Amino acid sequence: MPPLNKVLEHFQPSAIQEVFSLAGQLKAEGRDIIDLSVGEPDFCTPMHIKQAGIEAIQSDVTKYTSCEGTEALKQAISAKLKRDNDLNYGVDNIVVDCGVKPLLFHTLLALLDSGDEVILPTPCWTSYPGMLHLLRAKPVFVRCPQENGFKLSPADLEAAITENTRLVMLNSPSNPTGAAYNAAEMKGLTDVLLRYPNVWVLADDIYEHIVFDGFIHANPVQVEPRLYDRTIVLNGVSKAYSMTGWRIGYAAGPDRLIRALVKVLSQATGCASAMGQAAAIAALNGPQEFLQDWVRIYQERRDYLVSRLNGVSGLTCHAPEGAFYLYPSCRGIIGKKLASGQVLESSIDFAKYLLRACGVAVIPGSAFEFDPHIRISYASSMEALEQACDRIETACNDLE
Ligand SMILES: Cc1ncc(COP(=O)(O)O)c(C=O)c1O
């Protein structure tokens, strides 16, 4: 048999996969599963955005576009960055790809050589270390515990930087914790980064619009314009506009990096879907008011869940600034016993127990490089969340 890429031999089966397979198996057996593992909004794409996609198809906008994205979409992105983030990026400093996920991979490909160190504050989105492994780069995990609001401190950032550091990845608000940096906290980090001119900065702002209690999102270049030449801003329409299936993400950055990224895109992507791009223009240029209604709904759910989960013995839950995830600690559950005598030894054991015992699917913290926690998504109806909390509470009370 011919060999495969050797990197894949080191990939462990992901903790998420184990829980997904068990959830699938239980669903197939007819069990009623409340799925709190999903990473996409439960709202429909708004009608005016869908209409723009339909009109694009009907008027034959169905062919390749320019590899960097259509001029009209890049103009809409440029205007959005000015309007929402006070960032000045012209169309030549913007590229479009088939979602932030592939764009992130393509950006890392443009930035990194094998062996380069990349600082990842953890808990972090599972794809960050996954992509770095695929590219033979080296993730350097910096722990950001719940007591610090799951945020990176300037001192911890500085301590992690070495002469091999090529990139620092920031994701605010974060998947999986919802933690977000305000302008002063971001300035603390950018003050450190200013002192290291050989380090790139990547800001994954995909959850920027989902923030609570009047929180104002802060981007590194916005708070420290001197980082413009070595920062790449990633964003997309998936989460804010509930457009996960349309597959449109974009990046804004300095000339040198954008030119390198276009080289990668021209070989690896071709272009993002033409009708998806047309719909994204409607999302960015169209009415934004509905976002406030969605955010209010998310916030009600967050508040409800945080208070219920903090009432469950064995769990402690921090109230984050944004996104639609909670990342409660389950340290108080570890070591407890089921009636069968089985001891719960990890967040994976706990997630599997919740699935089997009460039909609630969550993701174990090992998937996000920070344990013992579970990730709960509240992109689900309030009724589902109420039921899930009742079930989790009973299941935890049943442990000895
Ligand atoms: C932090 C983060 N970045 C990027 C993405 C990917 O978004 P897209 O749908 O644009 O690929 C996700 C999706 O879960 C995410 O959580």
C-alpha cells in the first residue's frame, strides 16, 4: 500500500468524534437527544439575504469570480470594516474565501514554515492546533483559566514568545469560552506584541457581533494601528448572519501578506461561490437591526444557563462576554461514581455519561486543549435549554 501523509499518523481520534458517534448511535436507537454541541446559530438566514442569493442564481451569477472575491463584495467588506471596526482596508487589501475555516488554513500556509511556533491561548477552537499540526508548525499553548475569565494576560503572552515565534492567534469572542477582550485588555496584549516585530498577529473576529451587556468588540489593529503591517483580520458571515452553509469568509491585511495569500488562493481555492458572495453583499450592506434581536435572545439564554448550571453540584460556570458557548468547569464531577460503580475520570467520561444517562450532547474540554470542562452551545431554543438543564441537574445529582 502506498503511504499517506505521515502527519496524519499523529492525529488522535478527536474527543468530539467519540461523542458525535455515540450521539448518532443513540439517535439511531430512537433516543431523544438534546444537542448542545452545535456550533451554528439556530436562526434562519434572513429573507433579504436569501433573496439576494436567489436573484444571483436567476440572473446567472453562477460562474467563477475573480480569485480574491468580487469587487462588489470586497467593497462591502471594506465599508463594513470601516463602519463596525474603524479599520481602513481598501479592496486591494481584502480577499474572500469559502468560509473562515479554509481561509484560516490558507493564511497559515502563507505565513508559516514547518517548525514555526504559534502561540495559542487555550481553551482554543479545535481547528487551530489541528491545522498547525497539518502544516508541521508547532502550537505553543498558553493556559487561560476560568479565574482569569479565560483570557490571556500580557505577562503570560510575553513569557510564551521565543525567537521561533512566528504568530499569535487571538479569537475574541472565543470558541469555546465566549471570552472577549475589551479595548483596554486588547491594548495590554498589543503593547507586548509591539515589542516583537518578527511576530505576526491573527485576529479571528467571527463572533464579533455576538456580545452582551453593551460590550464593545476590540480588534488588535483598531487599538494599536502600528500593528497594521503584521496583522491579519479574519471574519465572515457564518455566525453573525446565520449563513454557515453559504461558505463565505474574508481576510484583511497588509499588501505583502495579501499578495502571498492570493497566490495560495489561486492554486487552492479558485474562488468562493458566486451566489454566496452575492448573498454576503446583502448581509453586509443590508439592514443590521435584526442582529440586536438575536443578541438579546442569546443573552437571555446565556443568563438562564449560567444561573442554572451554577446551581448544579460539581459544575461552576463563568458568564462570558459573547459568542453562544459556555465552558463550565466539571472538576467537581471528576472522581464521582455512577450507580454501576464506574468512576468518571475525564470530561470525555462525563460527556458520554450525560449522553447515555439523560440524552444531552455536549463537547468535552479535551477537544479544546483545556480540561476538565465541557462546552455547551446555546444556539438552541429556550425550551430545549430548560429541558437540558433539568436533565443535567438530575444526572449530576444521581452521581455519588
Ligand atoms: C473561532 C472560529 N473561527 C472560524 C470558524 C469557521 O467559520 P466559517 O463557517 O466561516 O468557516 C468557526 C466555526 O465554528 C469558529 O468557531
